[in-house]
Amino acid sequence: MKSEREKMLAGEHYNINDPELVEIRYQVRELVDLFNNTSPRDTETKENLQRKIFADVGDNVHIEKAIRIDYGCHTKIGSNVFINFNFVLLDCCPVTIGNNVFIAPNVQIYTASHPINPIDRNKHIGFAKPVTIGNDVWIGGDCILLPGVTIGDRCSIGAGSVVTKSIPPNSLAVGSPCKVVKKLNFDL
């Protein structure tokens, strides 16, 4: 029989109030509180906390405060990544952030979802889908990435966009819902 965490990571319905899941969330919130209360000049402590919060962190990763993280242990961050102020991450399923990614202020990444039926929702049932951000991506300010989306390599997502569907590589995409408005060509 699968644990609630195994169900969650598999995208199946799971009990949000499962004691194991609650404990993981408490532990990461304590680390996040330490991170958010660390001096901006204390880069060594911030880097050590990032490595404790997330499953994997590459080189040259800079994250501004404040952050709000659900699990952390389901998220992998590549190298040369900059995450600006007020980052929210609900990583009930795996989140992958590639290399050379810039994330502007107030970006929110959600893998978590809940049933539309209030009877099921009131039972504290959840389900989730992974989110992937490719390499060389720019996510503009106040963007929201919804469960199950992939942002392809070399994309730029315009400020204020709500990404409800995957965006193919080499795209400029904007809006709510976010749509490709231009194919980008690069001499790489």
C-alpha cells in the first residue's frame, strides 16, 4: 500500500493532513524562517540553508528573501539561477528549475491542486502535477505557473502571465492565460 507521500508524488489523490507530510512541511518552514531572517550579507548561511531546503541546488544560485516553500525536498534547482523577492513554491510534486534561469519578484509555482467538488475538498484531499522550467528561461514578475506545465528552453514569460499550459522552447509567451506570441530565433 502506498504512503500518502508516494500518492502525492505520483499525482494521485492524497490526504493533505497525513502526519508525515505535515512534519515535512513544518521542518521546511522552520528552515525557510531561518533563511528569511538571515542577513543578506551572510551569503554562506543562506547558501547552506538553500541546500537544506531543496533536493538539489547547483552552483551560483542566488535567492532573495522572502520565500515561502511547501516541501522543498521535491525541488531541484540548476546552476546560475537568480530568484528575486517573494518567491512562492508549492512543490507537492517534483519541480525542476534548469540552468541560467531568472525568476522575477512575486513569482508563484504551484504543483498542488484540490478537487472542485467541495465535499471531496473538505476531506483535505489534494493532488499534484510536476512543473518544469527549462534552461535559459526568464520568468517575469507576478507570474503564476500552474500544475503540470513545462516551460521549454530559452523561453521568456511576460510579467503577470498565468501559465496554464506548457510553453514550447524558444517562445515569448504572455497573458492570462499565457500564450505564445512570438517564436524566438537565437544564434547559439
